[in-house]
Amino acid sequence: MAILIKGGTVVTADHSFRADVLTEADKIVAVGENLEASGGAEVIDAGGAYVLPGGIDPHTHMELPFMGTVASEDFFSGTTAGMVGGTTMIIDFVIPSPQQDVLEAYHTWRGWAEKAAGDYSFHVAITWWDETVKEAMGTLTRDHGVNSFKHFMAYKGAIMCDDEVLVNSFTRARELGAICTVHAENGELVFHLQNEILKSGITGPEGHPLSRPPEVEGEAANRAIRVAQVLDVPLYIVHNSCIESLQAITRARNEGQRVFGEVLAGHLLVNDEVYRDPDWDTAAAHVMSPPFRPKEHQEALWRGLQAGMLQTTATDHCCFCAPQKRMGHNNFTQIPNGTGGVEDRMHVLWHHGVNSGRLTMNEFVAITSTNAAKIFNIYPRKGSISVGADADIAIWDPEKERTISKDTHHQNVDFNIFEGMTVKGINTVTISQGKVVYQDGDVRTERGVGRYVDRPTFAPYYDAVNRQRAAHAPTAVNRM
């Protein structure tokens, strides 16, 4: 069925213009003024509204097995919540256990994701190393459309990568034309500080940020950047939360290194006072890694977005309800790490970014959709309002308001880190694969219609890098 969106202002990462948008099947087939559709087309009046590319959340964890429990949000409920907020695609994570066959883990996650209501893709974590992992990375890039590999520098004794794994995996990624991503926290330091803080008698959620100060994030970010620099591989650092990691990224980019930075909506808007809430459950609900930081870090992160040093926004959507959080009631290190946000990311960023003058509308589209599509090589299929692009569209009413609450959100979690926040400028219609899946409170998502999106590797870029490396390769000194 065709859909004709009439009378709106199309907003892309590049420019804004008055135009109608016509979709047929799952594609955009025309963008222009005074478009007409054949009989039977659904007409949506977008007068006074903005027509945006559907959001892409490049960092989610749906139904993740973690810290002795499983995240409460599954792929259907999570992608449905995203649709309500204008996000039409997620990139989730396959996280093999240490020594687990990487391809086995990949197929397990693909099975879980078959219930998704919207399009999705996967980063694959490298949590250990041997020749089978090396071969699996090749199979994933060649046969399964994976072009990004994740490395946790935290969580000692579980999924943490040491430098040997980083070096081997980064080297293999360069061979394959893939991009490396890292969770940058020094796991050894975190482990040491956790033990010291517990010994001091601090067992509550307030111990969480004390055990993960900004310096442990800054050190790991800088180390990952330097490893990537030596090995000539592009690097994407997830959920930057502090001045120290932003400084490391800024220095690297100013030196010409290909480093990308992601920031979470939560880290832009929530500060570390939440961990001192007298209600244990409220404080514990905010436990995630890296933790929320003092206010000066939030201001720096906003400036990083404005300056282009941070390119994408995400949520790290990983939900655990109060009974799950209480697994760590007597030991903050056992509180499952994670918060929500996939439904609210675009709303809070519009309100606090566009409405405040921090961001233009075009910059908003860039950081919520287009930049992720470009970095992970699915542009212009995604992140674009153009002929031939997927018909994934959000229609945005800049005057409409809503108040965020756990009582009304669609996320499968009993807490919302933006509870009580009133936002102006919200998504009113979501189109996914050329179908209206949300309209003015009416949720029409379907279980299992989400498609897995292949992401090709970056072979042309790497070919140029490898030619450059070969041209400047060192030669042995002849001492005969």
C-alpha cells in the first residue's frame, strides 16, 4: 500500500525543505512538491510537522543475559517502544561467553531477534581469542553482514578483553574491513576500587560511581585509541560519559585519526546525584556503566556533540526491574548494570537540544539517525529521506508535549530515568517498512516483521589504507 505524506517540512542531516513524500511497498519512491498518489493510497497530513528519517539507536541490549539474570526487555517489546519514540532500527549486541563459539552465540541472538517489530542488526563482541574466533570473524563479515566488533575493556572475570585480545581482534578487523568498537573502562582498576570500597563499608549504590571514576574511562579510551592508531583501524567508542574520554577522542581526531564517539541521552541529562537518593531502589535503578557523572561532564558532552567530536547518540537500553536490581542489595557490585531509554531518546534530545538552541534540526537528525547509518555503512538505505531509501519515517510535531513516566511508557521496565520530564516536540506518526506502526497513541506494531539488516564492510577504505601502509613499510638494513 502506498502512503502519501502531504504538506510537511522534510528535515535531513543536510537541509530542510517543504516537500511531500510518497512511499510504495517498503521504499520511498518520490520526494517533491504537490505529489499525487494513485487511488487507495493512505494520505497523512503533515502540515506544521517535520518529516524525519526514522531514528537509529546504535547501542541496545534486548533480552541480554547478564550478571545472573536476563534483561526484562525483549526484541518485540523493545523495538515497539522504540517505534513509539520514532526509532525504527536498532543495532544490538551478540555477546559470547568466554570460550563460547562465536557463531553459536550469533545464531542464538538471531533467534531471539526473530520476534522484533522493527529492523535490526548486530555488533558482535569478541570476548576471547584463538584461531576459531579469527575464522568466525571472517564468516560473520562474509556471510552475515556484520561489519563491527565490540570489545569490553571492563567486567573483569567475565567478558573483559585484555590487550592481547584487543591487538589480535583489531588486527583481524583491519584485514576484514570492519570497524572496532570498545566499552572503555579500565577493568583492572574498577575491580581494585570495588574491593577497596566494599572493604570501607560502602555497599549501596553510591559505591558504584566511586568504583568507576572518570579517570578509568579516560585511560581505557586513550589506550584503545592508541592501539587502533598503531594498527590503522577505525575505532568507535561507545557511551562516552566524561570529559576524560571526550578529550582523548578530540585529540585523536585533531591528529587525523579515524575515531568516532557515541554519547547516551542519559549521560547528557542525568547527573550522579541519583546515586545518593535515600530510596535504595531509586538509586539502584540508575546503576549502569559507565555511571552518571557530575554536571560539568554533561556540559562538556553537549559541547562535544556541538563540535562534532561526538557523532552519535544512543541509549545502551538494557532494562532490569526492581527485583532484579535487588540482587545486589548488600553489594553494589552485584546490582545488574543497565537503564532504559529507547522510547525517550529522540524526545529528550529534541527538547534539550533543539529547543534549547544547542542543536539545529539538521544536527538532531544527524546524531539520532544519519551519522549512525553512515558510520555503520547502511546509508542511504537508512538515515535518509530520499528516493530508494527504506520507508522508515518519523513525523514530528514541534508544538506537542508529553510527560515521560513509567506509568505510560511502552518499555518493559518499572522505572524511567527521565521520570516526570515534560518534553515539547514529539513523534506523532512512525512509518516502518512503508507501514504506519504508530499514530497518535495507537500502537500497531507486529511481532516478527523486523528484518535483519546486512552491513557491508569497508573494503575500499581499507584497500587505500593497506596500499599506504605497504608504500611506507620499513625495510631491513643491509649490513653486509
